[in-house]
Amino acid sequence: MSAGWGAARLEVSTLDNLRRPPPPGPGDRLRVLLVEDDPGDAFLVEELLAEAAAPVDLATATDLASALAAVEDVHCVLLDLGLPDTNGLEGLRAVLRANSTVAVCVLTGLEDEHLGNAAVGEGAQDYLVKGKVDGVLLGRALRYAVERKRADDNARRLREVELRQAESARLERGLLPKPLMRSAGPRIFPVYRPGRHRALLGGDFFDVVQTSPDTLHLLVGDVCGHGVDEAPLGVALRVGWRALVLAGVPDAAVLPSLEEVLISERRNDEQFATVATVTVDLAERTASIRLAGHPPPLVINGTEVRLCDVEPGLVLGVIPGMDRPPTTVPLGGPDWALLMYTDGLIEGWATPEAKERMGVDGLCRIVAGDDRSRIALPELPAWLLGQAEERNGGPLADDVAVLLVTP
């Protein structure tokens, strides 16, 4: 063979000295396992790579059994399909079962080139015909096989992530409520923002059910925390509440029943939830409000904003069976609006510099301010969320649910 290819020494590693390598960078040496039972062909591969000064550390195995013992330690396998202890493509399948992340180039004879095409269909990255390849082409084929395998694996993982995200998104969208209305009169304007990054659903929940033309039931609640464990618990409480309302359970029994659901479904005894339930008499323009440790609603009449004076009650899940009496609140004129929300809306900073929470009083000032008078009611929940984030100096850390109801 010509000395013009250079005399760079090829490093031939034994199987025992090879260790599982990290993914190779563009300039890194490849760790390649040659699986070849013919000593002459194995020597030829070594010489071809040496003459081309290919950046390859080569180990050899003479049968499939010894190859499978070393396949975890290499970037690429150069596999002869004519091994004594396997038949055709079975060797390739065994290598891929042993290490699904390794790149594989198969070696075929002149009369078996059709096997090379079949091997690519089975998962090999490329095939080479013995006697038709020089050292430069061989080194390049090995490098391309490794890069192609990495690209294929990255594309597969990306696709798997996209499919999981799409499935989660469909599930979470399905879990968000659709108001159950019996007439076109009342208008519902909700906004929901989970605290988890890239999530659609958190521990906050809301729902609306109209049981008669004049009776509207509203729910807003918050399971402590905003992780993956809180979201299904919030859904369980919302669905439980809807079932109780539709079954005609008296208002006084709804919160105790929800507390039973919470206690049976929560993952530990320290998990609790705050809840606000409202039953609106549309004809009388009154609201019967029960709170379980939840912030009170706001009543809006034009530019007038009034915080509902309601007994706060005890959160659900601390002392089961506690009574939470209702408070009846007049809603005012025919253009009233009722604003319900979770504490994620009011627990951000009042200003980024002051380090003081906005709180209920801060929310009332925003709703009663001159800027709000230019906002149409349907846009109010989203506008309030934007105002809270602006004052906070960035996105709010907790889940947020806002529910605006108008006649």
C-alpha cells in the first residue's frame, strides 16, 4: 500500500480497555468495534484506516457473542454480516437490541449487496461492500454513520417529547371547565394561568353551573401548591362540586362534601384547599357567598367597586366538619359584575421596588382606578392579570384563576 497516505499510527484498543464513551465531538476520535471473523479482512480494515490517518480507535471481535459484550463501549460497530455464530441480519438485530444508541455500518460481499440495503431498512446507518472502499471513504463512512445515528436519535426524542406534550395539552384542555349554562343571559369571562412553566393546568380551579333561569352557581378554589400533584386534586374538587350542584345538594352541604373529597384524594394530611362558592339569584340581584379561607369577591357597579364583607371561614382539610355560614350580598343595579379570583392574583409584589404584596386592597384600587374605566368588562380579567404582572415586575409565581360574571 502506498506510503503517501501517511504513517500515522493506528491505535488498536483491546476490548477490555474500552470504556463507555461520551458522544464524540467533531474533532474527537471514534471508538469503533470491528466484528469480523476473517483475519485477512480485519487486517485490511486496520491498514486502510491507518493509511488514511483516520481518527479511529479500533477494537476487533471475531464473533457475535464477544461483540455483544463490548457493544456498550463504542460509538460505532462495523459489522460483517457473515459471522459463524449468526445468520444474515440476525447479527444486526442482536447488536441493536444490545445497544439501541450505537451506530452500525455493515460489511457485505460483492454478491450480497442486497443485504446491505436490507440492513439499512433494519436500522443500520450505512453499508460498505468489501473491496470497494478505501481508507478515506471508510473513515468518512464511520463518522457519518455516528452523526446520522445521533441526528436520528435526537429527532426521535424530539418527536416523543412533542407527542407527550401534545397529549398532555389535550388532556389538560379537556380538564378545564366549560360553563354549564341554561340561558343566554349571564355572561362568563374567565382567565386561567398556571404557575408551572409550559403547563396548562395547575392547582387553581373554577366552574360555573346554571341550574335554573334565575340561579347561577359559581366556584373558585385553590389547592395549596401548583405542581403536578395539585392539578388532579383541583380537578377532583371541581368535578365533585359540579356533581353536587347538579344533584341538587343543599348549599350548606356542598363544602362539607367537598372537604370529604379533598381528604380522600389528597396525597398527605398537610394538603388543603381554599374555596369560594357563590349562588347568584339573578332575579333578586343577590349573591349568597360561602368562603373557606378564600379571598372575598368584588362587586362592580360602573366605577364603584365594593369588596364583599364575608366571614372568611376555615380552609378545607384542616378541621373537617366546620360550619361556613353564608353571607347574602346585594349586587346593586342591573349592570352589576361579580369578580372572583384566586390568591395568585394578589400575592405578587405591589411594585418591583417596594417588596410589598399587592393584596386585596391593591386589587380594589386597580379595579376602581381611572385606567380600568377604559377597559370593557369582557377584557377585565386578562387586563387585571397583566396589571398584576406589570406591578410584580414579571410573571406571577403562583397559579391564577379569575372569573368575572355579568347578567
